[in-house]
Amino acid sequence: MLADITGSNTLHGRPVASLRIEGTIVSKKKKSHKISFVLDDGSGTITVTTGKFVSKTELAKLHIGRTFAVVGKYQSCFKIKASNVFEQSCSTSQPLHYARIASFWQPTKE
């Protein structure tokens, strides 16, 4: 889906206000009270910044390699401000796809 986003605020040439994207968390940063992370859905990556309405319970679950769905305001071709973030269980996701993506982002021992 991300590969089809073209230009600012359009998807397939139509105006976009919000998106729902599922993918694997590939990086995470915490700045003061906000968390941002990069989500990979298999067709590209998008940076997600958490908004004030995101559940603290769900924020605690955000870890690299986990599968999440994000609903939020479309900001640009590669940015979303999340209004809702929730973990996807294996029964509701595409297990083979997510296993493949997760294998790319496994932490390495140093």
C-alpha cells in the first residue's frame, strides 16, 4: 500500500485524510513524552509519531519486531501521526509476510 502513495495528501490520485496501516516495527525512538517508530508493511516504510490519544497500554507494547496496526492522520508520503495503535495477533495478520520482515530486523549480538 505504501508504494502507491504519490504526492502530498493523495493516494491513487484521491485526497487522503487518514490511513490504517499494518506492519512490523523496524525502529523506535522516544523523545520526552512522544514516541516515534518506523513501520514496514512490506512495500516500504513509514514513520509514525504517536499522538496524545494513543493508549499508554499499547505504547508499552511497542517493540522492534512486533506487528502493529496504526490508524492516524496522513501527514506526508512517509509520515503519519497516530491516533490509535494496536498490536496484531498472528491470527489476524499475514504470518508468512511478517515472519519474513521480522527476520530482516532481528537484533544482532555484539
